[in-house]
Amino acid sequence: MPSRVSPGIVNVTDFVAAHAKKFGSYINYIDRDEAIRIDHFDQQNILSVDGYNHYMENPKKSSGIFTDQYDHLTPTQRVQLKKQFTVAQKHQSVMWQSVFSFRNDFLAENNVYNPKTKQLDEAKLRDATRVAMNDFTDKMGMTHSAIWSAAIHRNTDNIHIHVAIVEPQPTREWKRVTVEGKHGETYQEWQRKGYVPKKILNHFKAAFANEMVDRDRSLARISDLIRQRLQPDQRSVWRHQSSLDFAVRYQELVKSLPRDRRLWKYNNNAMQPYRGQLDAMSRNYLTRCKPEELGEFKQLLAQETRFREALYGSGTKEANRAQNYTDNKLHELYARMGNSILKDISAYRTEQEAVSQTHHQPSVANHLNGLQKIFNADIKAQRLAKREYQRRQADQDRESEKDKKKQEQQTRFY
């Protein structure tokens, strides 16, 4: 059985209401020097564990408070920050606290920490915190209302970052909650909501990790390969593939796909029976026509998967996220290629139907010409019939005139 591997980064987030004792304690120590803040850390901290099942204890060393704008605060700036937190508490803001904890070997592997010299790239950690906080406040709808402060703490075995967030002008809704009193009694009171959805916390951690390790270039290249480099230069190339296996599968799809082309989308449920064929055609094409690009894609995907395995660990609730990333990227590639094949088959079918109509059905012009001939023939027949009628009418008139004269002659004779 494989051993459990702890995640490279763990994030734990919680919150307290404005009247909580630790909210007030945090404010009281904002403008104190670092030695005093460290000694009274447990009075300000609302998080009992750091995510590695290590109980939070007073740090041995702290880098000092930093914010979204400043790496280090002057005494005056500390006083201003304390005032803002005080206003937030007065206005019944929630205080969120979040801690990012790290495996030291993970930091070392990603050039953030040197275990021999104990040198830590604090600038990189501050930048990652800022990016993560921008993501957090944006997704929580607090971009213009939240302020935060943070500090990098070190113990013998652990490095972690503590962040505190408040809203001087709160935007959270109120809700009625049950509270336990000092003597065990319970009562209800109104508090602002502080719950953070799991999806936002996942983005929060991912934003921090991607900035700290700078995955942007690798992720952008993977995206470019999926969207551009691995795709055929022209869509119509599908019907002209030299591979016999590909050509057979292509013609099978031409004959078997549903008549309703609105269903011809790779992710449509109606395409489920055909995805195996489409994926096989995509693999056939990539292996023959894009071997170098495919090799690069596999290499980058493997690197990204290893990074995510180290980030999320194994035997944890998040362990499947590394494999999910790989599966999602492969699905994205096959979906794009599958849709390209389906569009080409649709165009091919249209062309074949047009050819069939040309050979087996009269054109509209020919049909109109035929109708015109029938119409003209009818007019000619009508004219001939009229003339025949007039001729016979004249003959009848002449016969009648002859009979009349003959009768007159007989009358005179008698």
C-alpha cells in the first residue's frame, strides 16, 4: 500500500464574529513590535491547526506585517491599519483568518527555500499572497470593501503565512445564529455571514500556488498546443487522410451519424456512441501528422501532473485533483479535434447531397421549362380547336343555306 504524501501547500481558513475576543486581540497587537506579536500569537490566532495536524504555536520568527501595497509597514502605517480594523469591528464585520502552510521540501524543489542556508524567498511568498488575495476578494465580491494584512512566520519545522481579512464597511448579509455563553448557556443573536464556499477556497490555494511556482508559461504552452499546434491547418484535411483505418472510420461516421446535425457536438450526449471512433481518429492523426507537438504536449502534461501531485499530496481529499487535471486536458484536446472532424463530415455530407440532386433530380430551371412547354402546348391546342370549331360551324351554316334554298324551289314547283 503506497504511503501517504502530505500536500506541498495546505490552506486553512476560518472566521469569527466582530465581538469575538480574538478579533479584539488581533487589533490590539497590530501596532506592536514583532517580538511582542510573536509572544502573544495564540491570543490573536483563531486557527487551532495549520492543515498538517500540527497545532499552531507561537512562531520563532516573523517577517513583520505586509499588505497589498507594502512589504513592510512603518509605525504610522501600522496605526492606520489598526484604525481600519477597529472600524471594521465597530461596524460588525466578520474577521477571516487564513493560513498557508508548506512542506519545506516542496518549497526547496520549487526554489523558494534553501534548507542548507535557511534562506527563504519572502518576496515570492508575498507576491503569491497578493495574487491569492486578489482572487479571494474578487470571488467573494469584496474587491472594493475588504482590507487585509499578513505575516510570514517560521518555526523549527514549518513555514507558514497568516492572513487576516476584514471589511471596514461590511457587505455580508446578516443571519441568526445560536451562540454558547460563558457558562454553557445558549442564546441566539444576529451575525454577519462569514462562510467561504469550498470552490472559492480551491481557487484561493490554486492562485497562490500558480504564482509562487510561476506555472503561467507552462500552462499557456499546454493551452496553445491544445487550441492551435495540435489541430490540423485546414478542417478539410480530415477527408483526405492517407491512413486506411482513418478513411474507413470516416466513412462509417458519414453513414451512421444522426440526421439532425444540431446534435453533432462532441460533448452532446447524442455523440456518446461515436466518441470512441472520434478519439481513435484523433490519435491516428496526431501520431502520424503531429508527432513532435504530441511529444511536447505529453511531456508538459506529465510535468504539470507531477507538480499537482506534489501540491495536493496523496491519500488526501484533494489527491484526485492532479489526475483530474490530466483527464480534463485530454478531454479538451479530443473534444476540439472531434468537433473539427464532425464539422468536416457535415460539410462533406452537404457536398454529396448537392451532387446527388444534380444527377438525379431536375433542376428548378428545367422544371420551369417543362411547365412552360406544357402551357404553350395547351395554348396551341386551344387555338387549333377553335379554328376547327369555326370551320365546322361554317360548313354547317353552308349546309343549312343549301337546304333552305332547296325547300324554296320545291314550294314554287307545287
